[in-house]
Amino acid sequence: MEERFKKLTLLHSNDMHGDFLAEDVEEKLVGGVSMLSGYINKTREESPNTLYCIAGDMFRGSVIDSEFQGLSTIEIMNMLSPDVVTVGNHETDYGISHLLFLEKCAKFPIINANMYIKTNHARLFRPYIILEVDGMKILFIGILTEEVLAQTRAQGLVGTVVNIEDAAREVGKICNAYNAVDIDFTVLLTHIGFEEDKKLAALLDPDWGVDVIIGGHSHTFLQEPAKVNDILIVQAGVGTDQIGRFDLTIDKELNCVSEYRWRSVPIDSENCPRDPDLENLISKYKKKTDSIYGRVVTRFNRKLTHPERIRETELGDLFADALKESLDVDIMLLGSGSIRATEMNPIVLYGDLVEAFPYDDEIYMSTVSGGRLKNMIRYMLRDEVWKGVHCEFYQFSEGFRVVYDRANHRFLEFSLNGEEIPDDKLYTIGLQRFHYQNVNLGFGVTTEELSEVKTPRVVATSCRDVLDEYLSHHQRLDRRAGERLVIN
């Protein structure tokens, strides 16, 4: 008679963002894919019933990834050998067609249930995979919603389900189709953010049999799983400094979790052996990037920081100022999420700039009235932003000052160069291509509304070129954040 209770170890990462190299923290190596690989290999040896999955955003964040447009990342991930991966929003940064090419290079399955070609509704990826481990059948389903996948709006042929409700229906359709296969354990591998995962879990019918949601996108660090609708929800922060680990007992008779333990395991030299083969591969790529990205661009007076998105930051001020001054717009509204470093040291190499600002897109100049601008900034500062929901947020260029009363949703000051902004006066604003094309997400307006006064036009084809040129010709730069956006 087959054993009723089975052991399963489920390892998971998310939002790795090209975090390949270990860092020396307090005389101890932390993070990097060499020790991550060492921990995964050690766990697989100790616990044969081990699966490793990645909940999106393998790409973006390092020069090794950018220089080789994700091909280096796929080769490194091939050596990590995940059992299943789902698509994150940054997997589309190099274009959908390039992503499909990279999928052919991957030696692991990439799943997504709801990205499709609009003309014939053909799915871009396999929607699910059933993995068999020690007599257990484990169903993984990949989910990404349109709110997250804004990058594909530039490529009009690709669509996805629109919202959480549609995503729940898609999950139900797949579960209903394969429950007859006697699935023992079902995992949703999502990349929609922790708060959205909880909403999704609440919408799922218990009879569909979803046991666990492993998520990404919001970079959430957890002490313990959330539990909604009897579904466990986890996420493993960001980068490779930690890995999530479930040790589960599966009841094959009832097709559910009988017991579990989850924890976030630190990836460091005390816990994790190194993988010399993977280190050799990374070294090969690093030698190439060092020769390209090793030149000094500028020197700051001190270390400048960008500790979180939903506040004015030193790096945000500096980059917004550089783009405003170079492109001669009245106000530069720079996406906080475009800055991927939390700090930059005083000596700035070109590689530091690329890692801190990896998005080499165009800048659009639009003309808006003061009244329209107020509505845009009011939307940016809406209550949802402060509740932990993943929303777009912006850094302001010098001269633009906003003092906002959150409790009463009103501006105490809304000025440019010391003068209040009237509703009827016109101003030019700079937006990166991504934020122009998705202006509804960040500012609650449409591209058509941005075109009412004057047709927007591209004033720079490369953000990075502008920043590189500006920084190269300005030394001893400094910024002190806190005066441009004041929240009461």
C-alpha cells in the first residue's frame, strides 16, 4: 500500500534582478548565486524530495545582465537548475520576441497561464506544469496580471488577463481541468505583489485545491507565511541574500498540506558552500563587463542614497536634475522605480551608473496645464500609495516643490521656482517612455489627455547617454533630499 504522508522541500526565490555576486558584509560573504547554488545543491542532497522555483524577475539590475541582454542570466540560471520559473514584469524588458528567444535557451520550464497573442489568443508560454516527486503530483501555475505587465504596452500584440478577478478564473479553469489527474499539491507561482496575492487567494474556490502562493514583485520580506482562505502565501524579499524554504508533509489521501514549516534562509558563507563551476562562469562574464564598465564617470562629495521609492531621495533629486537641465524642460518627473540602487559611493564607475539606472529608454516632453499637473500629483499621492500597495512614484527636479496634507488630501504648497503654480499656466514636463506610455498607472491620466495642449515629442533617445554626459562634466556633486516633496 502506498505511503499516505510524503515529505516535500520547496525552495523559492523571486526578484533576483541579476544579483549574481556575493558582498562582503561585516567580514562575512553574503548573497550571490555561487552560495545560493551551494545551498540548493546541499538541500537536494540532504532532502531528495526537493523542488526549487523562481517567482519572476530574474533579469535587470546588473551590468552582467544588461550587457548580454539576459542571455548571461539564462546561462547562470541553467546552472542553478530551477525546477520551474514563472515570468516577471522585467522578463519583458528586452522585448517579447527576445524573451521567447531566451526561453529557447533555458533548460528549465518557464510557465505563465495568461499572456497571449491578441490576434488569435494563443498563449506565449505553457500555462502550468505537473512535476512528479516520490509518487506525488505537484501542479504549478504561473500568473502575471496586466497591472504589473505595463512594459508590453509598447508591443500591442501581447495581452494578458486584466485583473485579479480574471486571474482567479484562469486558475480555476486550470485546476478544474487537472484535478482529475489526482493532484496532491498545487502551487500558484505569481508575480503580482504580496497584497495582490492576498486578494487573489481570497477569490479562489477551496475546491480548486490551491495550497500555496509563492509570489514576487513587491520585494516583501516575511517572518512567517500569510494565510488567506486556507492558502499559505510567501515571498523571499529581493536579490540572492536569502531563499525561502518550505518543509512540508503532504497528505496524499486528502491532497493537502498536513504539516509545514517555512523560513527565510540567509545565503551566507556560514550556511552555504560555494559553487566553483558557477563562479568560473560568472568570472567569464565579469571580465568582459569590467573592461567596458570600469571607467570613472564622476565623483560625488559623499555617498548618495535612494533607500525607498515612496519618498524624495538624494539620487532621485540628482538624476531628475540632470535630465531637467540637459533637456530644458520645466519639470522632470522621474520614476522612482527606475533607480535600482539604494546607494552610490562617491567614486562612480560607468558600471555603477548602469546598475543604478538600467533603463535606457527615451524621454518624452509633454505640455500640461497647472491644473492638470495638480491632478496628476494628487493621484500619485493617493492613499493607496501609503498602504503598501505597489504603485508608481516619482522624483521631482529642482524648483518644483510640493507640500501635501495627506489627512485632508490637499496641497499646502504647489510651486515652481518659488511661485505658486496657477491652474491655467502651461508647463513642459519630462517623462521616460515607460512612464509616458503607462501614465494612467502613475498619474491617473491618459496619453490622449497629455496630448490635448500639444503633441508630446521625444527629446532624448537615451536616458543613460544624458546622465552619463551630465555626470561626466559635473564633479563633486551633492544633494540633500527633503525639501521638494514634503508630506504632512
